[in-house]
Amino acid sequence: MNIIALSDIHGWLEYLPAVGKQLAKADLVMIAGDITHFGQWEQAEEIISQIRTYNQHVLAVAGNCDKFGVDEYLASEGINLGRSYVETGGITFCGLGGSLPCPGHTPNELSEQVFTESLEELSPEKSSAGKIVFMTHQPAVGTAVDNAGGMHSGSTAVRDFIEKNKPVLAISGHIHEAAGIDHIGPTTLVNPGPLRAGNYACIELNGDKIKVDLH
């Protein structure tokens, strides 16, 4: 399975045409939040519609800069992984949107306790699919993908979920400076970096092998 991972679009699609050929070839496009910049349903619909001109197969979660209407739009389209999971191709895709509280207030912030409770409710072990791919806006704490200038601002709950459920892949965003790849046990972590700045990731899942190219 070939996946294109996007994150932190913030309503800015200047670089989308440059990614178009890669999007069109992918089996799935995964968007790890901050689709809009403090936008609602209408803005999310416009952005997702433009991405779908290249590829109809999209899954997404909302970010901390996405208002509640973004969650509602994604759910109405059946592409919202927030607090839910989808099975396809022998893989369970599951996720959670929002972020921990930020230095400046943003509309979609959750406490660590809510992260913990929400992730406990996911229960991907109930799925019949063999592999898990996990997507959040907030990264796991203590990794290369949550490192902002030497400060780690990820979530303990996200890391606990990864350590317990051992997804083959965990995609996150939020920390713009931390585009990169890391590992927690057998799990490959990917922060594609902000599409707003022209960043994205190409991920190839082939059995137990994962290849990631950051662009």
C-alpha cells in the first residue's frame, strides 16, 4: 500500500499542484490535522475537495487549529479517523484529532486525561484486520517527531497507545519544526512536516516492511 501523508495545511494549498502526481498514484491520502487555519465546515470542504481532485481516497483527523465544524465535515464524508477506526486491505486505520493545550489558545485542545480516555475507547484490538496504522495530530512524547528546538511537547497518552498496540505506522503533525522519522519499538513514526511549507511524506507498506521518503 502506498500512502501520501500530509499535515498542517492551515488552509494554504500553494504547493498542492506540485504534489499532485504523487497524490494521484497513492492508494490512500492521510491528513494529520490543521486542515484549516481556524476554519469551519466550509473551509474544510474546499480544501478536501481540492485534494480529492487528485485522489478520492482520503482519511483525516482535525488539528488544534480546526474548529468543530471541521470534525463534523470529515464525519459527514465518512473520512474522519478521530476517535474511530476503518478497516481496509487487512489494515485497521485509527486515530485522534486535536492537541494538548498550546501556549496560545486554539479551538481544539484536549487535556492529557481526555487523550487517555479517548484512546482507550478506540480498542483497535476488536478489529479483525491484522495491522494497525495510527494517525494523530499530536505526536508521541520524547521522540524526534515532537522535538521543537530541544523541547519535547508530545503526548504521553499517544506514546502509551503506541507502546501497547504496536501499530506498524504512526503518523502525526502539529510540531512544524519536527518533520522526520523515528521509532517506538516496532512502530515507525512519521511527521511529514507542514504542507503549508511544501512538506509531505511518501510511505510504502509492503508486508512488515515500511519505506518512508520525506519531501
